[in-house]
Amino acid sequence: MSFDMNQCKIGDLIVSRHGMILVYEGEIGVLNYPHRVRYPDGGKGSRCHDGFVYLSNRLDTDHDIIAFAKDYYSLFLTDGYFKSNFDL
């Protein structure tokens, strides 16, 4: 499983492997973890270029990125649902 974070644009909604929807906030210039994401509760996190939380020592509980939310949930939810759950 791998997701190319370089294809994200600021404000894109992305989904973790546990189904959580996060907001892509852009690149932050940190060598190994250059991509910033925001959780629904407002918390921030970073990701590697391949969407993983960690380069190594990965956990089953990690919210690794697997897809754009619009692609992953397009059969189940509408864009209005996504936008109403984030302070974009």
C-alpha cells in the first residue's frame, strides 16, 4: 500500500487506511516527513512522500494515507458531507 502525497494540493481531502478523512495542508520542508495533514479534531500530523506516518517501525494503528477521499468514498457520501465536517 502506497499513496503519492506529491499529487495532493492544499485543501484536498484524503483518507487513511482506517477510514478517517484528513485535510492536506501542504509541504512543510522537513526532509523525511515533508507533508502536513490535519485531523478532524484540528490536530496536525506529517507524512512521508508515500503517505506513511513513519519511515519504519510502522504500527497497525497508524493513519497511513491510501486515497483521495473523493475517490474512496464517492459511492457512499457527497462532497457536502466532507465540507461540513472540516473548517476549510
